[in-house]
Amino acid sequence: TAWRVLELGGSELDAVERGCGQCEIDQCDGSVGYGGSPDESGETTLDAMIMDGNTMEVGAVADLRRVKNAIGVARKVIEYTKHTLLVGESASLFAVRMGFPYEDLTTQKSLSLYSEWLNQSCQPNYWKNVVPDSSKSCGPYKRPEEVTYKEEQTSSKRSIRNHDTIGMVVIGVSGTVASGTSTNGAIHKIPGRVGDSPIAGAGSYADSTAGGAAATGDGDIMMRFLPSYQAVEYMRMGTDPTVACQKVISRIQKYAPKFFGAIICANTTGSYGAACNKIPGFTQFHFMVSSPLLSRPTEQVVDCI
């Protein structure tokens, strides 16, 4: 969809918006758009961002409710406000002002995911060091009188398929860069949680003087390292996109060896690459590429490091 927009003369930002928006409609992977990843109260909320690498403007929304086209709303933040990020109920009110309809983001699938989770004593979840014991029961949780910190078990009990993102980097014919992301976040997240996707430099980053990058995976860990910004800076210094992606993953590995995550990188000449962190069940990362050198969109695969 994004490639078709470019071929028809649309801008790089148009391509990112329409491409990510297509995934919101198709509910890609169950982790983008409506009807997926219900939070602890059973509600699906959306995060998205879009970035213009010419002006360095960013539009983003987080914890967006009852509006399906999150990346479309993010684009309107650039076009109609002097802000960068709008969140929660207020982001939904903004969306309605911009002409987006209120729609229910819940589906039979998200309702059944939620009820299954409740039946499994709310496992897995994102709480720690609380009472009652969050590894055995549902809340409501509160902090204990006396705190004894337990070592957190990171990836062991969470499925690596429990969250993902559509991330996209578009390089125009003149080297102009745009990027964007859209996601419904981590499944069973604590209400109000915002991951890396709508954060500039974390979920994605675009700079028409260097390149663009977009990340996917465990946003709570990845956002601490601004991986997309870091990757673009490596490319600015002349680092090959694949190596830039690998260096970013290696930096995070030092602190969180078991994190689930991957990043795609593309520079202004049209070179591209990707890297991912190798953990059990996730040894390769697949991503799609469209370019004038390819007759059709092509799936690429990299081995995780």
C-alpha cells in the first residue's frame, strides 16, 4: 500500500500514513489496530507516531481510545497543532475534532483473549513486588507494607508473540525520509502504559540527512535506549544500515540479554538492513522491502545475533 502511494505521486509521509493505516484496518498480526491486545481492564488502546525527516516534525498519539486510525490522528497532530504527542481521552477528543469517528475497538477476539486471561489467574501480567502475589492471582494489587524486591523474570513466562508493531521507513526518490509506527501495545498491559512505539527516537526516527529506523519488540526495555535514534546516528557516521542495527541490538543486550526485539534501518541511498536479539523461539526476523530494484514487495530475513 505504501509503495503504491509513492508510485501514484504521494509524499513519503502519505506513504507511511497509508501503509501503517492499512495494517490498522487489517489488524496485522493481531497486534496492530482494533480488536487486539486488550489491557488489564479488557480495553484495546492504540499508540502511533509519524515523523517527517525533512522538518524533523513528529506527530504521535498514545493510549488512544475508541478511534481506529491511530496513525491518521498522529499525522493530524503535525498538521493542526504545535504539539508532538497527545494521550488518552484527550487524544480521542482531538481525533473527533479532526473528523475521525468514534468506533468500538473491542471485538469477539479481544473479549475472548481477555476472559481467557482472567480464567488463568491474570497470567502473565506486568506487576511486581505487590500484594497479593501477582504471579498467582488477579488484583487489585497494592504495595506491601514491607518491600522485599524479587529478581524479575523477564521473558520466561511471556510469549514473544504477545506484542508487536508495524514499523515503516520510507525513502523518497530524492532521499527524503519519513517513518512511522502503529500498535495496540503489550497484551494485558496495565492501563495507561505507553510503550516505545509513539516515542520519537524509540519506536522510529527519520532524518533526511542520514536515514530512518523503526523498532519492534519489548517496548518497556527498548525505549530506554532510544534505539531508532541511535541507529540513525550510526548511519550518519557512515555505518552500514545492517551494522547500525546490530550495534543498537548489542547495546541493549548488555543490560537485558533476554529481551525480545528487532530494528530495521535504511539510509538515504536506499541501502537497508535489520537486526534482532536471539532468544528461544525467536532466531530470525522477517521484514518486507519494496524498491525500484525489486519487481514486487519482497520478504527479507535476517538471523538474530
